[in-house]
Amino acid sequence: MGTGSKVRWAGLVVGGLAACLAVAQPAAPTGAQPASAPASAPAPQALPYGAAVAARFPAPAQRADTPGLQPGRSTYTSNEELSALLAALAQTPGVRRVAAGVSQRGTAIEALHFTGAANGEPGPPGAVRPRVLLLGQQHGDEPAGGEALLALSRELAGGALAPLLQHIEVLVLPRANPDGAAFGLRVAMDGQDINRDHLLLRTPEATALATLARRFTPALVVDVHEHTVVGRYLQKFGAIQRHDLLLQHATAANLPPALAAATEAWFLAPLRSALDADGLTHTWYYTNPTTPGDLRLSMGGVQPDTLRNVQGLQHAVSILLESRGVGIGRLHLERRVHSHLVALRSLLRSAAERAPALAALQQALAQQVAAAACDGTVAVLAAQTPTRRVLPMLDPATGADLPLDVQWNSSLELRTLVQRPRPCGYWLAAEAGEAVARLQALGVQVQTLAAPQPLLAETWRETARVETDRPDVRGRIADARRALLVTVTTESLALQAGAGSFYVGLDQPLAHLVVAALEPDTPSSYFANRLLPGLGSAARVLRRPSFGSTEAGSTAPSSVSADDPRAASPARRE
Ligand SMILES: [Zn+2]
């Protein structure tokens, strides 16, 4: 949209934006009919900034072709249009529709699987195509990602990107939160933030993504969002957000340094070059708490709860892309979509170029983590490191660069707050079935004890507790349920584990997800979030039990059906 000449100055504070700034409260849309996208059309007078700022973001030469980007549209692509478009694209040879799950209001969560089957055999004999998962709109009110992924799907389905499918398979899931998209909400229908639910799996939407990831074990995951442009930056700093795209890789405790190194060298460096070549600006992702008066800027969090971090802990190269968008309606929409497209194309090309190395990295990291059971230490809780940096933003009146000296909480250097000797595994009581089900949904192998077993173990003893909102870099997580934060000491325990109780070995690729879920004294843990009945319903197991390794006697996390890729691909992680 050619905003430069049309935008008129509308003052610094635009009342119509206020609703976009608060943590979204799902205002009980019960009974409301979802129009195609009721909250998507901005009030025409509510321009968030003046012509001088708008001129910094000229429209791209080409408009992406999606229903929501057609000239004259005031709404984004509706759920019905999206589903019809995926069905049409699935007619292309080598492309199939994948039902990932169903939203809380019963809308299908769908992906396209570009199998590469129409592109001949992959690479040298015996080579596999590593899988790439691209997904958008976990936050329903961030439409640019969904529109970009629809446009990208056309390019993969027989278009300019189709040759890449000789080297990689691609899954595109444009809209992870269809209910939020229908109502213009960040959160899911029950008020939960889907992108803080990837360890707890309380929402059907996060569970759908976990099922998809477990089934396809992607080696590269790209999660596409929009960031706040005016709102609290204008209120707190008197500045407008400047960058077209904010970027971040997985940043959680226990991630192998090799993963971040490969992400930087193979993906982020070429991505930055592609953005530079297109005149698009970028920096590390950051956000600011919704709390008034808090001037700290924080990179994306280090908790093992976001898709970015949980996928990193599953040994995927995991990248967050955030275009401008939250709070500015359809302003610069074509450019926002374009910035995602430039980035996504670059990431797909990098994955295709590095396909054998990417597959090998995923496998090597999985083996390395599984081999570390019983050995050394493991981080239980980590935090960002406070630093300062000068961040370029924009002057709201002149549109000129406005450098701000800010406190910057870095996720690139983690401080370990709590660490413990790495156990061989965890014991779970028979009544911990709910926790077991969530772990299995993530792909964790769990054994059920057929007979009583003595285990050399350690238990946690509570020394203090507080009930609180789950903390987050945005201030708090949208969730009515408070977490039970405890501090603990450990003490040894001669445990007689009963038949029907469970053992979760750390001699498996997802060991660090297990630690994140089962060490109790963190905000994301299953104990803190009441998926475990009590501290005594789990224990740290310090010696490898006599019934053998997880490999030997595991209960499969799910049955493997004929169309499940795991059935045909022995080289995959399972
Ligand atoms: Zn988002």
C-alpha cells in the first residue's frame, strides 16, 4: 500500500491502539459470530504515526498474492479462504494436506506437506531430505505471517522455490491459532497464550503442533510473528520501532553451543545479507514488558515454554521471525508480508544448500544429549544477562533515526541460576499419569514398571513457596492459573518403586525437555503448573536401573501408522 503520500499526521497517542497494547483479554466472544476477520480493519482515522515515519517503509515493488492482500480488501484471509486455498494447492503433485489438529472452536489446523516426491530422488544414494517446518499466527492478531506463508506455499507448489524440494521437505502451517485470527485475538479462545504452552500442552493448538513435530521431526523450524511498533514504545520512550524484521534463535538452558553456532553460520548470516540486499532493516528480537514504567528491553525469553525454545531442545535449528505489525492495523501490510517472504526464502535456500549437514547435526546432537545421562551437571534454571546497548529507533515527528541507550536483557549469554548433577532419569508415581501423557505427547519415551524395583534416588524437599503468575519477558503470561514456585533442597532416598509407576530415562534425545518438565523448582515445570500431584510423586534416579535403557524397553509414544513418515524412514530420530 502506498502509504507515504496518504498518511496524515494523527498525533502521538492514538486511542484506538490502546486495546492492542494490553495483554489481550479474550472478551468472551461466546455467541458472537466470527466474521471473516472483524478486528482486522483499522479505523481509517487511526493512523499511528506521521508521513515522515511512514516514508521510511515504502511498499515493495511486488504485492504478494493472497486473498487478504487483494486491492480493496479490509480483512485478512479468512479461515474459510485459507482452507480452500490449501485444498487447491494440495492438488499439485508432491503436495498433500496434513490435518494437524482442531482449535478450541472446532476449526481445522492444517498444514501443507511439500514432500519433494515430484522432484525426483534426493541428492546422493541413501540421502534423506531434512524437514523444514514453517508456521505462523500462533498469535491470531499477527496476520502478516499467515499471509506470507500462503504466498510462499504458491512459490513451493510448482513455483520458483519448487527446485529446493530436491533437497528438503517443507511443512507449511500458516495459521496455528484460527480462533484468534477469526476474532483478532493474540491468545487462544480460552485466554491462553499458545506460544507459552509448548511444554505444558494445555491447549489443543499447542498439542497439535507437538503432534506435528513429533511426527515429522523437523530439522529447521521457523516461527513467524509480528512485533509491536508504536504502543508502549511511543508511551515509554517517545519513539517508534524502526526495524522491518526482528530475529532470534532458540535460547534456553542446556542447548548445545553447536546448535547456536550452526544457526548463526548457516542461516542467520545469509538471512541478514538477504534482508540487507532488499533494503530491509533487522536486529535481534526484543520486547518490552506491558508493565507501565518498566523501561527494560528484553530479548525473547529463555524459559523452555515457547515453540522456539522447545524445538531447539528437540535439536531443530529454531528461528523466530517478527515483522512490524502489532497495533498498526493494515498499515505497511505489503511490506510486512514481503519482509517475511524475503527471510523465509533465504532460510529455505540455506536449508537446501546445507541439507546433508543439517540432517547430520540434528542426529549428532540427539546422540550427544542421550549419551550424557548420569554424567556431569544439568542446568535447571537460567536467566538472561542484563546489559546495555544503543538501539536505533525512529523519531515520531521527523522519522529520523533516534538512538536510545537502553537496558538490554540478553538471551545470548545465559546465567545459570540453579544446576544439579545430571541424573540417569526420573521416577514418576503411578498417579502421575497426566504428566506422563504430556511427556509422551512431546515424543518422550516413558517406561512403565512391570514389577517393583528398588531405585537409588533423590527427592526434593520444599524450603519455601510462593504462588504467582508465570513470569515472562512481556511481564506476565496470559493465563488465569497461577504457578506454584518452590525452592527446594535434595536429599537421598531409598525408593521402592511400585509396579505401575514410571521411569523416564535421560538416555534419550529429549532428555533436556524431561529436565525442564520434571525438576520442580521452575515456573515452567509440571509441578509448578500442577500436572504433578506433589513433590513426592517424582524423584531423581541416580543409578541406571536394572531394567535397562530407555531404548530397550520403552513404551512407544504413539502407534506408528502407515502414513507416518517414521514408518518409512529408519534414519529419523526415532
Ligand atoms: Zn507473536
